Amino acid sequence: MNAGSFERNDGRVRLRLTGRTLLGLTGFFLVGIVVPAVLDWIGPHLPLVRPVFAVAFLLFVPGAFAYLALGAPERSLATTLCYIYGLSLASIMAIGGVASLVLPLVGIDRPLTLPVLVGLSAVLATLVAVWSDSTIALSVRTEDIVSPVPLALLLLPFASVFGTTLYSVGGVNALLLALLGVIGVIPVGVAMTDRGRRYLPLAVWSISLSLVYHGRLFDSFTITQPLPNLTMELGRWVPNYASGIGSLLANGVLYPVFAVVTGLPMALEWNLVNPFIVAVLPVALYEAYRRYTSPTGAFLAACIFMFAYSFYVLYPTGGRAATPVIFLALLALATSDSELVPSTRHKLALLFGAGVAVTHYGTAYVVMFALIAGGFVFPLLKLLHVINLPALVASRISEGRLRTHLDSVAERSFEIARPAILSPWYVAYYATLALAWYLHTGLGGKYSTLPTKVLDGVRGVMYAETSGSAVSSFQQDYSAVSITVAKYLYVVFGLLMAAGIAIAIFRLVVDREEVVPTGHLALGIGFFAMFGGSALPSGNAFAVARVMMIIFTFTVPFVVIGLDELPSLLNRLHAIDVGRSLTATRTALAVVIAVFFLLNSGFVAETITNDYAPSNQVSEQRLLASDVPRERLQVRACVPCDVRTHVWLGDNVPQGSTIYGDVMMGNQLDFYAGTIQSRTGQSHRYQMVNSTMDGLPPNAYLGLLGHNLDLQGFSIGYKFNFYETDLGPYTDGHVLYVNDHAKIVRERNTTRAERVSAGS
């Protein structure tokens, strides 16, 4: 068994990892995990040592062993690390899931505990190390190790952490604002020069890491899903728990394993470790995009994805929002990596596709429909190519320059390859896995969601019911300048994607050239079509912000592809300097991307418009102190107070009671679900207060949170629709509970008319 090697020659540092090397690393990391755990038990503490060793071990070692098992194909450093990262996540979920189902049968009732996980790791590492004879090759230029460019890029995450600390402790947001400004300028600098391409993967990762951590370190840590806490309590994943949860494998296995091995409470793992896991997602996208567009174009496309507010508002804690998109990005990478041996590429596609399918039902269904659509589009595109439109036109016109040109174009020929993930067998595999998974986990609750939403969509179209989340979000009046302008920029990017797809089709059919592989074009069309699904009435079930990011994974490169082709198309009409025009076009796009980011991140709201934005991490203290009610509505004055209110309702109000709240209170049952359900034996669903009400029905309960008491009103339909009202008729009942920022009232057992009469 080869021990691997470390070499420095030809201007490069090379590290070769074999099974034996990884076995040694496993032992090293496990010692770094177990020793602090033992010391914590007997008294002395080694802070941070165990979490650092645990995260490094879990994100690298399982995936490295899996990569060895796949033959360890030699790829670029960034691509190799992305594959190892993805295989680590998939391995943890697979091993943890199987262990949870099998080990209790042999008497190990709590398999997801540290002793069992350490033992499993040691045994599996030894088996793979003995069996594998492959070698992982990692290399980096010697000059890059000491170059100021990587060092400067690596300062961005540290600036994010320090700036967050400075703002949280001292109330000074200058460093965070400077960080956001620098991040916004980076795409413009990249677009204006082709130098330093090899640093772009690091730039993507540094920007990503900075964004997912900025403003987050001192939040009140909550968990959106109850499943991780349930797994921690039971010591294993239960796919069909009595309350109908258990379907989301990442929440049931992946993140609890990180919590167990790091020794962190689930809430800390969720909010401090998960952002580090999520930060690799844009790197995988960049590595996928650069294989069918230029490195600069791939970087700009990755920036559009990262700079959408969903990435640093919804994604940092992983969970059901980000985790399936991580696997979708890895699926995109495996699909675009044409230099991989087909068998290896197919195995990666199977693994990463399964990762998408089992981590969130909504994403799984959107991807299923996108693959089905792409599967139908691909043969149509191939047919258009086979028809040879230039030859048909040439055969119908007389001799001349146009005929000569068309004959020349008609002779162009190339083989169109179908991506594995658009083959009928793969689409069938993915659809079967997704449907079967949600049929047999979570008591089948998430399986029934699909036909319900399809029927709702059909019914809505037939009877002209309300539109879906995409249309509703666009029609919403947000009042804030940053949100309104950013909304239109999303539309601009959507139009540019459509234009890029149209140009790629034109070049394929008319010029008989592939500006992007036809399979990727079909995938782009399939995913872009999902915007239509989010516009249907059934699309209200899935927030447009989440659907948009799913679609972006395969469509956002077409923004760049279309603009890159624009100078060549214009050159046909009038001679221009294509190279210079290309730089100008990319620079203009980069400026738009920078503005898009500065609007979404709150930079413009804090420095220019003095209002609010999609992300208010740099403005929270100003907004809390604002004299404008709508601005105070954008931030939570006391998250623990809100949580305690929901917990009190769960502990003290009988099931079946009628409880009213506004839309923000109702949404918190989703936002804080894991935290709430870990503290109370039961939870309730709330009735929504509506604008036609002037009081409460008899015996009804009402929850009033900080924003209701502060602003004297309710958010109805959407948090930006806030209605000020006289709260007197709602609060003249018996006050049951009060904390610093909330109260719960129960209406007397009389009608409102009787109360008015008695009062007169």
C-alpha cells in the first residue's frame, strides 16, 4: 500500500494521497476529536479544537475515500476539492442513514453518537484504505502560495467576521460597508482584465464565505426544522416519525452528525458550521460554468448567483433551502466535466442526483419537471440540427453569394451528445427515487403534496384564480427603493437568460455551431421553463426566492453566453472590434451585477436611500431605532421573546383551540420550527387576522408580537402589507401571558356586540 508523497518541483507543490495516507489522516483527525471530548468529560477544556478537527475531517476524509473508490480522476485543484466535498456530504448521509436503520436491529439503539461514529469511521477507513490502490493528486503553483492576491482574497472572510463583531459590539458598521463595497467592485475588476484567472475559484469561495457569515455571528440562533433536534434526542434518524417528519435526509442525518462530532449544540452547529458548508456551493457552480463559457464569464455568472439575496439570507444555515441546491450544483459540475471517464461521470450523477432528491421535496419535484422538460427539448434541438435549415434554404434560392454562404454553413457538422442526466433511464431513475422516497418517508405527507399542487395549478389556470409566487412577488409594492430596483434587475437577468438561450438556439439552427453544448442548452431551457411553474397558482406553495435559485443553477450562464455572442452578431451588420466590444460588454454586465449586489446587500439602503433592503444585516440597529413604522417592521427586536410566545401557546393552549396571529407570526412557525418544537410538547397552526375583522370571535386566542404592539397593527397577506388599526377590540379580553415584547390575549366568552352593549 503506497504511502503517498509530497513533492516540490517544476514550480509546483504536489500532494499525492493514497489510502494509506488517508488512513493516517483519519487517525490524526479522530484523535483531535476524541481527546477534547474526553477532556471535556473529565474537566479541562480545549475550546475550538474539537470543532475545527471535526469540520475538517467530515468535509474532506469521507469524500476523499469515496474519490479513491471512484478511481481518483486527476482534475484541477478546485474541481477535485468540489468532488471530495460533495462525496463527503453524500457519504455521511448514506452511512448515517443506513446505520440508523440497521444498527438498532443488532442492539445499537443510538448509532448517531460519538463513540459509534468514531468506530464506524475507523472501520470503514481501514477497509477502503486496504482495498483501494488509487492516488489523489493535488497541486498548486509555488508562487501562488506566497502571492499577495490569494492572501488579499483570504482577508475578505476575516473582514466579514471582524466587521460583524465590530457592528454587534460597538455599533460601527463601517467595516462591513467597506467589505460590501469591495465585493461589489471585484466583478468589475475581473471583467476589465483577463489576468489572474487561476485565482477565480478562490475569489468565488472567499466572497461566498464572506457573504454567508456577514452579520450573523451574534444572532439569536434558531433552527428552522424540528428533525435535527429529534435526531439528536433519539440518537438516530427516524424516517417515519409520528408527527410526519423524517423525509429530509440532510436534516435528519447530515447536520446532526456534524453537531455530534463537533460537540456543538444543534443551534450553534446550524448557524456557525452550516454557513461554512454552504460556502462551497458557488465554487462548484463556477467550476461547472467555466467548462462551457470563459473563466471570466463563469465568474460573472457565479456572482449573479451569489449576489441574489437568497444566497446570504436564506442559504447560510443550509437546511432544506440550500442543501439540495448544493447537490444540484455538484450535479451540474459532473454533467459539464466532459473529460471525466463516462462511467465515473455517471456514478457521480447518480450520487449527486440522489442528494437532490432526498434533501427537499419541493426542490426534488422542481428538478424532476425540469429534467423531464429538458429530456423533451433535447431531441427537438437535435432534430432542428439534423434538418439542416441552411441546406433547405439554399436548395430553394438561385446561385449567388447567399447561396454560396448557405452551402458553406450547411456543410458544418458535429456530433451532438446527450448528457447522461437527460437520458430516459436517468430521468426515470431520478423521478422514481424522488417519488418513492417521499411516498415511504415522512408518512407519505410530502408525496401527497405533488398531486395536490398539480391539481391546484390546473384548477387555477382553468378558473383564472390568483397567480403564483413569481407574479405575486413582482406585483408587490415594496416601497423601499433597493427592493424595487433590485426586483426589476431580476427581470432584466431573466430577459438576458431568455435572450442567451434564444441566441444559442439561433447559432445551433442557423449557423450550425454550438456556442454551448446542446445538452446544456436543453437543460437551460428545461430549468428556465420552471419560471412558468412558479407563475401558476400552485407556485404559491414554493417561495419564488427558492425556486429562482434552483433555476439559476443551470440558466444563469446564459446571461453571459448571450452577451458574449452579441459583438459577433453585431459584427455581421457592421464591422467592429469584437475583442474590445466583448470586454466592454462584460464590463457593463459587471457594473450591473455590482449595482444588483449593492442593492440586495443593503449597502445602498444604508449609505444612500436610508431605508431598507432585502438583506438588512448592516442596517439592523438603525432600523430598530427608526421613527418610520415600516422600517422597524423589517427587523426583529427580540427573537427569543417571539420564540417564548410560541412556546407558551404550545404548553398552555389546548389542541383544537382557535388562535389568531398575523402573517409574520404564522411564518415564524416555519422560521423557528426546530427551536419551538424542541421546547414545547405541541405546536399550533394559527388563523390569520384579516383586514375585514374588527375584533376576535368568542373564546379565541390572539398572539401579539413585538411588531404588533410597537406598530399597533397587523401584517396581512405579506409582511410589507402592514395595516395600522385600533388594537383595543383585540386586546380587551383576558391577558394570559406577557413578556418584554409580546402578549397573548383570550377573548371573553361573549360576542363583540354584547360587549359593546354592556359597555354602553
